[in-house]
Amino acid sequence: MSIEKVQEPLSLKDELLHFVFRVYQGTKGAYPALEWVEEKPSIDDFEGFGEVYEPFLEFRLGKEFDELYILRDEEGRITGTVALVYNLEGKNVWWVPDEIKDGKTGLIEFFMVDPTYRGKGYGSRLLEFATQRLKELGREAYVITFPELEAYSYYIRKGFVKVMDYREFVVLKRK
């Protein structure tokens, strides 16, 4: 599987919505956290998930991500994603602390692997690719996540260190 840059992220919105729903199902509703929703949809309710997540996804694809990369399996199905956000100027990134809103910060976002492909190294490849790409751009790699998610310990194992708590999040930086 090779990592592909997506030239027109919004063109993949429907396919990405199905992919993210597979992740939601595979994590038993833990990810994405859907923290803005009072009552999260059940893990077998694609329609309910779409009502909640599609507008957020559309916003991120169209206005937030600076670069989006995907992995596809042999059948062409999306199996992994990672997005980079490094141009923070003029973006409503309220979850990013002011202390790191500078020209050196690069955020790794939308980092997911289809649960059926976990443990095969695809996440490691995507994460290493993202940190290298940010380094090429002269940026330091940061991740902002929830401390209770499984992803938190994954990032720590992959060389990230906690630099601060911010609101309900934890900010991690690649060593």
C-alpha cells in the first residue's frame, strides 16, 4: 500500500465518511469522540453518524486541512488517513493553545487506520510519513488528542512527549 496525497479532499467526502464510520464501529464509538454531541449515535447507525459527523468532516476537508493523505487496500478501499495542518493563520483552531500557534507548528490530524488493518504497521508508516513531511516543511510535529483515548499511549510509544494539558485535551510533541 502506498501513501497518496489527495488533491481534492472534498471529492472524497462520502468515501471518507464511510471510512470514519468503520473506525467509529471498530473503536466501539470511542473515536471519533464526537465530543460536541449530547447523545452519540449507536455504532450501527450510519445515518445518525452521518448527520452528526458529515458537516464537521466537510468543514475539515474544505477549510482546515492543508494536506490530506490516504492509504488504500488492493480493492481501492481507504484503509488509513492522516492530515497535516500547518498554516494556522486565519483558521478557527480553538483547540490549539496560543503557545504553539507560530510558524513552526505542524499538527497531525485525522490520523486513523481501519480497525481491520490494525497491527500491520500501516499506522506507523502514516505517522512516520506525516512527521517527515512536517520536517520537510520546517515544522515541528504536534498532536492534540484526548488523554483517555487509546491513541494517547500510541503516540507516546511512537516518540511523542506530553508538553501540556489544554482544556480537555493533551498536547503532544515529537521528540
